[in-house]
Amino acid sequence: MTGAARVRARWTAWVGLLLPALALIVLLAAASVRRDRMLAIGAALARGEAPPVPALVLGTLPSVTGTTRTVGLRDLRGHAVVLNFWASWCEPCREEAPLLEGLARDYRSRGVLVVGVDTQDLEAPARAFLTRYALTYLNLRDPDGGVGRMFGTTGVPETFFIDAAGRIQGKFPGERLDPAAWRRAVDALLAGRRPMP
């Protein structure tokens, strides 16, 4: 084997070892960035910041006629938004649903939108949930839980309070069954104060 052939063979061996290692490093870096993004909303809220709503577009739960549409979360700007992550299999979600429907009805005239996000759930039970609790507010789908992870949810129910400028001002990290707590949070949001759990 000539000197040039030996050099070429060594380079080929090194490249064969380095390429998989480089690919692994890139994958780990991408996973780290994704994890940081998922934790960003919760961490920002914990620091007292108001992060912007992610630029996400979600499908609605099908209506009784089977029609769906898509809704961009940033398209809700101009309204205070109560964004509630729920699932039909979640017992506390069943207890919160009537409270959220009442909130939607009582604050609609003040420009508040209650928006549900059905997460990690099957479509048929989710539709049955909407029917059972006569929910009239907008409900979106997050079938694999990716949107919930982006918001940093740790379970359901979890609710985020978004101001009219599209910034997340606070959250309820779990169920809240006191109607007065919901009203205080929405009133604070409308008054430009941070909703506190």
C-alpha cells in the first residue's frame, strides 16, 4: 500500500468514527433546545415575566356536522384568553368544565374568550365530554400533547391567562373549583394585573 493510500484509509476510518459521533451531538443539541423551549413558558412565568403565546395553529374539535377549522393562538390577540388544557378522562377536568362554561358566558360581553385544549385524548370521548357538559366555548385539539408540552404543562387541568396583547400573564397549575378564584383571575387579567392562583 502506498503512502497516499494509507493516508486515505486512515481518513476514511476517522470519518467513519466521527460522523456518527457528530450526528449524535447534533441530535442531543436539538433535543436540548426543544426541552428549553418547552420549559421557557413556565420558567418565564416563575421569573415574573410574561412570555408571548407561541405561534401555533390547532384544529378544532369536530362539530356535530363533522366540520373542523383551524385556529392560530396568536389570532386571538385583542381578547383576554383563558386557555384551559383538559382531557375527557380527567376527573378534575369534569369538575372544572361547568365553571369554565359559566366564566365564558359571564365574561363574553367583556371580550374574554375561554378556549379549551383537549390534550392526549381520543376524539369521540372528547366530543362526548363537550356534549355532556354543554360546552359552548371554543375547543381545540392537541392529540399527542405536543402543545401542552410546549406550554410546560405537567398534567391536566392546567389553565393559562393570556392578555389582549398575546402575552401569558399567569396560570393555574391544576384544578380550581372555587368560582371566586376564577373571577378574581379574569378580573385581574382585564385590569392589567397578573392573575394569581
